[in-house]
Amino acid sequence: MGDLKIGTMVTVSDENDAMHKQIGAVVYYDKKRGKILVRFGGVEQFYYTLNQLEEY
């Protein structure tokens, strides 16, 4: 999960993703799949890999 922790604010750096440049909060890390769950605006949430995110 790198330097990201639960509660860290991040932006989506993947230009091909619909949430590109959106700001969200890390809410969960799935160690088995190596994916980070990011919540946007308290309603939407999606899984990302570490290389798709940047700390805000």
C-alpha cells in the first residue's frame, strides 16, 4: 500500500479512468488482491492499484 494509509486523501492519476483527477479518501486495503478502496463524496467507491493513485 506504499505510503498511503486509511484516511489518506488521494487523486486518481490514471488518465483512462472515469474518476481521473477526482479527490477521494482511502478506506480499505485488500491485501489478497493488492487493491486500495477509495471513496469519493461519501457515496461512490472503487478499487485501484497503487500506481493509479497519487497522494493529494
